Amino acid sequence: MKKYFVLCTLAGTLFSCGDGTLADDLLEELDQHQTLNNDDMSAFSGRPVVFYNVENLFDTKNDPRTNDEDFTPYGYKEWDEDRYETKLERIEDALSEFQKAPLLIGLAEIENRAVLKDLVEEGDFDKTNYGIAHFDSPDRRGIDVALLYDEDAFSVINSTKISVRLANNPRFATRDILYVEGELSGGVHTHVFVNHWSSRREGQKETEHKRLEAAETLREKVDEILGQDADANIIILGDFNDHPTDKSLQTVLRAKESGYEGEGDLINLLFDEHQNGEGTSVHRGDWAVIDQIIISQAIYDKRSGLGIKGNDAEILRDADLIFRNRSTGEEKPNATYGGRKYYGGYSDHLPVYIILK
């Protein structure tokens, strides 16, 4: 945009000097530049960025390095090829509800790169040129996070995994944080993180220190990026297993609600949904917003070539993704399993998304 301003200023000078031929040539070049720039931007404008915890996307093979025996044909879940293929179909169906194909898809609870390769070839997904950013993590069950990205609209500069460690517990193993640095069409530099923080299975207070450590680890990397560019475009996706108001997100990561008047450089776009009692997952009958999208202030203010529609994120609540109990009327995500019982649904989480501008 700065180059465009300088050229426009120069064009005005040439007109004032009376050199009409040169000015006409320059304006034609400017018009071509603007058309190219608009075409580049249109490759990502209006495209969703989605995060989805897909609830145990395992292949059917036994990996001797991980505890994945339940998800084999003869395991506890009786996980066979038919169920695996249905799972792939469900995920593709859930993420094809948008007017435009998602540009970026953050995923949690995927087993390996092989299932991601199968996923990007499923249904309408094969119409988009999805690349894969993924690393194996030390999680004992073998589940990881990943990012799918449209290679025609997002170029990866660098991708790496960020380990979460506990100083007093060298045996602690959890999902790594995935960090992907890239450029959107038109040269819009963007940083993307995909997270899946430790669960609350053993209790919220008993496990909080693990999520606090993850938040501190992520915050250190965010500070490093913002130290180099205060207007950096940062998108943080994840299943945080904490609410937007919990200490890990609000105090350590410092992800504030929109309109917050204090110091802050990260905005949690699912804050309102949390306060309104909505949710992405159900725990003991209560909805909770544990899947969230957090962005840098620069994106919220549209300072660096990137913004989002309505400055807000949404929970995808398509009817197929919700199970409604006929007797009680209670609703929850339409899950694949309930304990050992196979339901053949989508996931025990709902997707969350933003639309880029």
C-alpha cells in the first residue's frame, strides 16, 4: 500500500508537469498493479479459518510406540476400516458447510500424517490444494495437532513444534504446540499456532499447572514475534481445556475480550459466547467454550493487511453436528463414541471459525 501511495503521488506530479503520455502509461501500470493486488487478496478474502477437535481420528493400525490399541479392529473401540472411512466423511462434511472452502484448518486429536493425507483426499476436500503442517508429538496416546492450508493462497515460510515441559516432572508428555509462519496471497505475513492443552480429566485444580505451563510457553513465542513486529498478524487456534476467563488464558497468555481497555495485545474472539453460556463441548451436562480463536490486536484493528468479518468468531452449530435427547431435550455435540458405544457421529466438539477480510 505504501508503494501504491508513492506512485499515485508521482502520477499527480507528472500531470502537473504536463507530460500526459508518461502519466497515462504510469496510470495504466498502476491499474494493472491494483488489479493484481485485488486478485491476490481475493484468494483469501472471505475464506474461513477453522479449528476443530475431531475426536480421535485414528487409523486402524497398531502403532507399537503409542497407546492406540483401542482404535484397532480388535481393540476396545472395534475401530475398523468402515468406521474409519465414516469418520473421514463426517469431518469433511462438517468442514464443507461454508460458502468458500476453508483457507486454514487447525485440527486436534489426529493420530499421524497418514490420516491427514486420507482426509485431504476426502469428498470436496480434494478440490482444494491442501498442504499439511504436522509433527509427531510425545503424547502417550499418539494424538497430535495439525494445520491444513490451501497452498494456492498460503505459502509456508517455516513450521516447527514447540514443546511444553514441566520442570519438576521430566516424564510429563503432552501435545506440542504447532507454529506455522507463512504468507497469505498478496504478501500478508501471518503467524499461526495450533494448540491442544492438557485435559481436566483428573480435576480442574489438579491439572491447572499443566495448562499454565502451556500458556507461558505460548506467550514467550508470541512476545518474541511481537518484539520483532508490534503489528504482527497472529492467529491462535486450539482446544485449551480452559475457559476464556481462566488464569491460563486471561492472566498468563493475556488474551482479553474485545473492547478491553487495559493493556493487551491478544483478543479472544469467543469471550462473548462463554459469557452467554454457549459452548463447543459438554462436560457433565454443561456447555463450555474450550475451543477458541485468539488473534493479535493488529488483526482486530486491521493494521497489517488482514482483518476478520465482524471482528468476531463463531461456533459452527449445524444441525447435523448436534445430538438432541428426545426425552430430556438436552443437546450436546454429535459424537463418534460414548464410552465404548459407537454412535457414528462427528465429534464431541463443535468447530469454531473466523472469516478473513
